[in-house]
Amino acid sequence: MSQYADLTVNGQALWHDLTTTAAFGGTAKGGICRLALSDEDFQVRAWFEQTCKAFGCTVTYDSMGNQFARRAGLQNDLPPIMMGSHLDTQVTGGRFDGILGVLGGIAVLRALHDAGIHTRHPVEVVNWTNEEGARFSPPMLASGVFGGAFTEEFAGSRTDATGITLRQELERGGFVGEEHCGQHPAAAYFELHIEQGPVLEAKGCTIGVVTGVQGMRWHEVVVRGRSAHAGTTPMPMRKDALLVAARMIDQVNAVAQAFAPDGLSTIGIITAFPASSNVVPREVRFTVDLRNPSEAALQGMEEDFLRRMQECAQAADVEVSIMPTWNSPAVHFDKRCVACVRESGKELNYSVQDIVSGAGHDAVYVSRVVPTAMIFVPCWQGISHNEAESATQEDATAGSNVILHAVLMADQEF
């Protein structure tokens, strides 16, 4: 183990930061409503800047409002070792999703500062703008621009429910930096996160070494039948779009079953028209979310899904149209970064297991341009995107200790 084997983060200070930041947009049920670039988000961004500057960091913004807190290294011409996540939340979000990744990074800065340790590379913590997508859709917008998935023009033009654009809110908050998003260099990127699933807790494991993120493909399905009077149209003469959609939804579930155990399928939204209790629905729209850690298997799931939808439509003599709305390919994180996480967890004597993320993260897009890995810690019952979201101080500290030592290891190896 390195010369810094006994170095740990201050778990009490980390927990205090989690409690402090929970007040910015805190809800009556103990969660947080802190939408991207809202006044509450501006408050936590100001806290982030003030806190990091207290450790001697400089804080800058790029053109998408991503915040970079930089602690100088011995060789400042080297690209930084970066940590981070996001501080925005869902409308009824929890106190840990994304937030732990930023505050865990701050805990690392504090540990290095208090111990007087000077790394070769500069070390940075980044707060990515609009990860959740709860106000400006799609999610992970700013990290997506950073990784080349979206153009800055596209991201800046996204509107909220009132028609305000993301660019307008960046300008209102004064968060449009001179550095073009995507030009910021980095040698490696580590992201700490709660699992948002039940695996680690169920297995009594403290550290999840995230090897990658499963692929995701979203579709909108539109089924078109024919409206008819519910009291006068015989059953054999109906073209009930909702009845056919119900059969299709069952087949969407069958797709996941056919690709078990890794295949996942979800129907999240269903809308029927004309939405009258005594009219046979003429049109139904529903969303489909397909996921698999294997890109080849995900392709097979999509093909199976499309075939099943067409068969259902033909059997009922209705029309169906299917529009893809999002495609996030499966991600495999950098082997060197993953090894830094795995070895750090083992050397710190935590229980460790490899895991694939079922959810998307900023790390997905960052990994396109920077060697990347993630660290998971357990969350209570796997609950996330919920005010009941919870993790223990012990696990939050453990994850921050792992990212601290992964950064120190990468500092020597990259």
C-alpha cells in the first residue's frame, strides 16, 4: 500500500456537508427539490464555491456552467485527476443521489489539505449541470456536451415547463464561463454514487466497483384503432387501441423474460385518447425502456420487441408506429481506473464486489473522452429518486475513502 495508507477522510465533516446542503431546497419529508439552475441550485453552487476556496482551490466554470474546483499539484502542466457528480435533484429527490459524489470529492480535498499532501497532478471536483433532466430534458445534458454526445446549441435550447431555456438560466446565474465545454482536460475521472439499487445492501457489501453501465434504449409506441360507442358497438366489431396496447405491454415484459437474467423492460407512461369512460379508445401512446449490460443482447431485445409489437398490431388489425427516443450504448469503464478503485477498496479492508450500473450517470458521457470509473455504496432498500433515499455515514465515509486512495493511486500511475 502507498505511503498514505493511514490517510482517511473526515466522516463527520462529510456528514455535516450532506446535512448543510440538504437545506438548499429541503422538503418537509426530508428530501430535496433542487432543480437545475433554480434559485436553490444557485445557493448550493455558491456554497460549493465558498467551501472549495477555503481549501485553497480555484473555482471556474465552463460554457455549460459546469463548476470545477481545482487544487494545484506539483506539476500543474499535467491534466487533473477529477472527481465529481451533480448537485441538482429530482422534484421529490433525496439527499444523496449525485450529491454524495460532489461532497465525497470535497472530503478528499479536505483530507489532502489537512494532511498537507501535494499530488503530482492537480486534483479537481466537478459539479455537472442538469444531470437529472427533471427541469431540462434530456438528463446528463452538460456532461453530454462535455463528452460530445450533444452540441452546446442543443443543450442551451432545452426549455423547462414554462418555456425558459437552459441558456437563459445559465446567464441569469452568471455561470457561463469562457472555457468551451469539452475543452477542459482531465487525466482520469472518478465518480462516487449511491447504488440506487438493492444489490450491495442485500449482500452486506460496502463497496461496489462499477465496471460499466448497461445500455438503454427508449421508444414511444403509438397504437391507432378506431373510436366507437361503448354501449352500441359489439365486441367483435371494435378496434380497441387500449386492448391491443395491453397485449403489447405484456409482450414487452416477455422480451425481458426472454433475455433473463440481465434484460430489463419497463412501461413508464400510458396515455389513452379520447380518454372518455364510454368511448372505445382510438389511440394509445406508451413508453418502453429496454436495458441490458450487453450491447449485442440489447440489440436482440430491441429486434424482438419490434417484432412482437408488429405481430400484436397485425393480429388485431390496428396500426402501430414506434419511435426511438433515446439510445445510450452500454459503457465499459477504463480498466486502469477500475483497478484503482478495486485495489483501494481491498487495501482499506472493505468488502468489495464488481457491479454494473443499471442507471445512467455523468460518468457515462465523461468516459467517452476521459478514463473513468465509478464507486457505489449501499443505499437503504435500494430506494432513490425519492425523499426517503438514505445511506449511512459509515458507508458514505467508506466510499469517500476509496475515492481518496483511488485518486492517489491514479496520481502516480497516470
